[in-house]
Amino acid sequence: MNKTRYLLIFLLLLCSNSLLRAQESVPAWGGGADQQDLSFGFTFSYVTSNFKILKQPNWRAPFFDKLNNRYVTDSLNSIKSNSLPGFAIGFLTRYSISDHLEVRINPAFVFADRSISYTYATASQDVTKQIQTTTVDFPLSLKLKSDRIGNFRAYILGGVKYSEAIGKGNTDNQTNDPLQKLVKNSRGFGSYEAGLGCDIYFEFFKLSPQIKLSNSFGNVLVQENQPFSSPISKLYLHTVMFSLIFE
């Protein structure tokens, strides 16, 4: 959450500084993006994500491996998810409904790993399971814009997105060793999003710094009878994305 707070402060400072400069002159810059109902752009994003974890009532219990007829872990002390950094590259299509409202479609390739850390009564068993995931995101959002003041305008946005995993990052090669198992996520899931940003108009393009939060609608855990999935009831994915949008 500290990273999210710093990104938000940086965005607000950037927008405030741009507003002060924008009041000095009011040319119709921005490469003509706002003069067209339909326009296009591209995005570069810094991404950080982690899980909200709901545990089973008996989550502390040692895991009994029926295949080997023995306990393979000690009792659990904690399960937590740490934020990991990633990045995304996307393309933007926007359609203007009015001067203050537009629809945006922003498909992107997102490269963002996630991790879950397990601590046990026997410290030597402590382990962090990393979930390597590359997804294609398909966000659909509404952008509500303020009046333009010089070369600046602020906005908020909200919407939904669908994410589909690509590649083989969710597999563990069907290993029979229970301690080598990975925590698997659903290959496709939906999320809701909300964010804020500002449009800064330059002579030939428009730059929009933006911070956006998203949370999965439902459980993204693929439940399996193995030491690292069994203690967990549900996983909800939380993502923070700081983007630079060029139109």
C-alpha cells in the first residue's frame, strides 16, 4: 500500500504542476485527439499485484499426503501475499460521447508475477510460491473529464475488464512431489476497476498519467488437494497500475 500512496502523490503533484503552467496559455494542442470522436493511442504501465487470501477453517493443520501415506508439512503459522512488480504494454481506442464523457477500450499484455508465502512451525519448511503469469487484459471503461483549463484537464474513470492467461505459467509439469506443487489460478477471470488521472496537452500529442486500481470479481484460485492450495478457501486478485498514456 505504501507504493500505491507514493504513486498517487506523484500523480497529483504532476497534475498540479501542469495545471499551473496550463493557465499561462491556451493553444489547441494535443495532436487533434479531442477534435475527433474516434482516436487511438498506446500505454506503458508499471504494475504491482497481490492476493487477498481467505483461509479454510482448518488452514493450520499439517498436510497429509495420501499417496505417500504420511504428513509432508508441519502445522502452518501464517499465509500471506506480497506485492510483486511487473509491467504492461497496451493499445488504446477511445470514442467521445461528449466533451466530458468517453468510452475507452485498452487491451494490454500484462507481465506481472504474484507470490504467496507460507510459514510453518518448523522454520526450515517455510516457502514462497511464485505464480508466473502473463495475461491479455481487455478493459472497457468510461472516462469522465473536467473542463479543460489551458493544456490540462483532470478525469476519473471506472469500468470492468476480462483477463486471460497465456503461456504455461500456471503449470507445474504434473509433478508427483507434493512439495513441488504450485498454486494455480483461473486462466480467465473478470475484475472491476477505478482510477484517476490528468490529460496534459502537448503540441503534437496528449500525455495522460493515470493510476488505476482493480479487484477480481470472484475467486481466482484453482482448488487442488495439495499442501499449498488446500489451506486456502479463496483468492482475490488486487492490482495497482500506474500508466503513461500517449494519444
